[in-house]
Amino acid sequence: MTPIRLAVLLSGNGTTLQNLLDHIADGELAAKIVQVVSSRADAFGIERARQAGVRAAVVNRKDCADADEFSRRVFDVVRQSQADLVCMAGFLHLLPIPDDFQHRVMNIHPALLPSFGGKGLYGHHVHEAVLNAGSKVSGCTVHFADNEYDHGPIIVQRSITVLETDTPDTLAFRVFEQECAAYPEAIRLFAEGKLHVEGQRVRIGEPGRGEEQAAEVEVRD
């Protein structure tokens, strides 16, 4: 299968970018990362891209008059790279999705949406909120991004048990282990044409086979 062309959007260390690069290098994901876009010039993810020989660009939100201009500038870079799919990887800004990228932008969130999502809930803030709420399970969610924070049709979720001894750090570590499997899985399903969006639901099935062949995404331990 021809490798799918990915653009990765990030704002920080680029650990999710590195996970995708590792899966590609190991032959576990038929993909090529053709562009990285960072919202910060000092993000370490840019260095990860450089080391991997991937083009990187910076589009600073503060340099844009509003969210629409920010979106235009980001997606202008993405279009030039001819990416098939955009993967948000710790991208901390609301990004309006243009019509030509509807259901072509994925995001990963370190909780089981729709719980513990929204503006300000990112990174350790999420895990702290999970522990403070006394939740017994957590996990990660890969979803198609829309024009709201941490919202849009859910593609893949993976869950873990929250332990009595968990701290935000230990919970983050174990959730990230699930993220490392969930994101490549979602990308493979997209590349194989198996994702069918019906309103706010994503069904998985063979391309062109219709609803009778589709199955709902399973939440796995």
C-alpha cells in the first residue's frame, strides 16, 4: 500500500510525533510524515522533525489577527505538503477546520472523551482532573477534530484502570502507552478507507461495503 502522507501539528516536545516516526521506522505504519507545523518556535518537536529529515514550519498564533487567519496560514502549509491526513499531536490552539479538510484532521486526547476535555484541559491538567474526580478508569481518545476543543467523531478509544496509588505522572505514563498504540491504529484505519462518519459516530468497515458491514469502534482495555 502506498504510504499515507501525514502532516503533524504540535506545540511542545513532540513525543507523539516521535511515536509516529518510530512506528514508521519499524515498519508498523505505512506512512510518511511530510510536514510538521509548530505553533511555537522553541518547541522541541521542531528538533525531532529536523533530526528525522522532516520539513518543519512555525505558525505563531500571536502573529495572527484571529483564529481564521491562524487556520488559513496553518493549512496553507499543509496543502503545500500534499498531506492526506493531519494529525494533531499536542497542538494547544483551537484550529477552525476548512471544508477541504473535514474528517481529514485527527486529534488525540489523554482521557476518555467526552469526559475531561475542553479548553485548558491538556497534558497533566487532564490527569489531575481525572484523579480529583475519583474516576476509576481513564485512557485516550483519537477523534476527528472539529471547531470545538476536544470534540468531534470518536475513532478509537483505549482504557486503563486508575490505580489507588496513581499520581498525575504515573497515570500520564500509562495513558501514553495506550496513546502509542491508538494513534497508529486510527491512522491505519483511515488509510485503508475503513472509517465511515455518520453524524457524530464513526463506524469501521470495509470501503464501499455500506452500513451492514460496519462495526462500531470498540473500547479496549
